[in-house]
Amino acid sequence: MHSRDPALTTFWDRLNIKVRIGSLLFDVLLNDNIVPRPLRYVQEKHNHAAFELQFVWSGSGKLIFDETEQILETGSIHLIGPNIFHAVQPDERNPVVRSTLRFTFRSDNENELWFPREESEQLEAVLNSVTCCRLPAPTNQDPLFRLVDEIRSEIETPSLGSYTNVHSLFAQIIVRVARAIRLDNGTAADYAMPKRVKDDLRSHIIDVFFMNYRHHLTLDMLAAQLNLSTKQVNRFLRKHFQTSFKQKLLDTRIEVAKDLLRTSGLSIEHIAGEVGCASTHRFYALFQQKTGMTPAEYRSRHQADASPPILD
């Protein structure tokens, strides 16, 4: 006779795990069967309102649906669709040891704009095509068993970020299962990975531009690289960097100068040239305006005792 530990069942059943993949929201339904255990009795025909994944860790048996049989054997993984009647017959001498997890999903069209719509559409189409299938190439399914183990470990011994990890692990299982089914049918995804929007690309161009702080840089030069007007460049800088062109260039040069003053033995005059200030006098003025102390005072306060001697 089949029996379960009510406390363990209650613990797993009460877990609320949702996984979003694009516009698809998955509800993961767990019970104590996520823990591998031998099946020592025949499960008569029954069905579920959810998809059910069966992972066979060892042993053997049969999965029966309609008039079709699938062999349950070590390393095999089986996906049963919603409302599909099925039965399980374990081998009497070598009963199947399995774990199961169930899930439902729905489309709510609330995916992020950057998420490729085709991905969730194709994933939905693959899953909706399933009645009862065995994933191909059982010898290649080791990663899926590992993911189930990791999920169980994260839930049983929670730590910082455990829910996020569980979310990610379930997403990987769902995608790997759908991919295996799709490849077994001889088809593959035919959509492009999302590309960055112009603002993201412009941020990278700006980062590279200001790395040339040693050279003479102007707002017009950056505007030409971004293909924007100078006013548009400053608006962009204020929006994404909370600063102006002039201030960002000054901040970059002063921050580099502070590092050199603190960690090198270069003279202050040399450092002024290193950060793109042609006039040492102007460097002194800008540095004091920004930090409230002269370069020499900053060096004296922050340079380590073991710093190298100052070079002329």
C-alpha cells in the first residue's frame, strides 16, 4: 500500500515557485516525489491537470498510456502532458527508482520588451504538442538529473539567493526538456538573439571615449562619434551618467590622478601630463577645486608609508 509522510508532503506542497520565461509564467508543483524513491506497487491509470516529468534514477519498469508502452530505465526521462491517463508498472525484481515534478504554464504577454518573442512562442508550441514522450538520448541527460539534485539541495538547505537559484534551475530544466523534444523532431530555433538598443551602444562608445583622457578631448569629438548634436550628447550624459561632458572629463582625470598620487612615485608635474593637463598650474587648481586639497596634500595624506621615492 502506498503511503507518504504527511509532514514532508505538506512542506513540498506548500512551496510557491513561479518561473517566467518571456511571456510564459510557469507554476511549479512539487510534492515529496521530488525525492528519488523506489516504486513498489503498480500505479493504475490516472491523470493530472499539469505536465509531469519523471526522472528514472535506477531500476526498470513500464510507463503505459493509451495502448502504448514506454520502457522506464536508468537515465530515462519522460514528460507526460496534462490530462493524459497513464499507468506505471515497476519491475518486481528491480523496481524503478524515480523522482517527479509537475508544472503548468500560461501566457500572459507580460514579458520584457527585450525578450525575444519567438523564444516563448516556440517553447509554448513544443510543450503544447506533448502527450507522452520519452526524451531522446538518455545518456546525455545527466545535466537534468544534476539540476533536480541542485533544486532539492537549495530547497532543503536554503541560503542567500536560494529562491533565485531554484527559479533559474527550473527554467533550465524546462528549456532543456523542450529543446530535446524539438531536436528529436528535427527542428531547431530560427530566431536571432536580442540586440542592444542604441542607448546601450552609446554608453559603450562613451566609456571608450573617456578612456583617452590623456589626449585633448572635446564635446564636438564625442558628438561626432555618437552621431548626435552637442546638446543631445549633454542630455544623454545627464540622463545616464548624471553629469555633463566637462564634468565627466574632469572627474575621470582627477580620479586617475588620485590613484597615481597614492600608488606611484611620479612627480606631480608628470602626473598632470599623464592625465591630459598641459598646464601644471591648471592641474593644481582643478585638483584643489575637486578634492579640497592640493595634490601634494592629497599624496601626503593617502600615500602608503612604503611607497617608492618621488621621481623628478
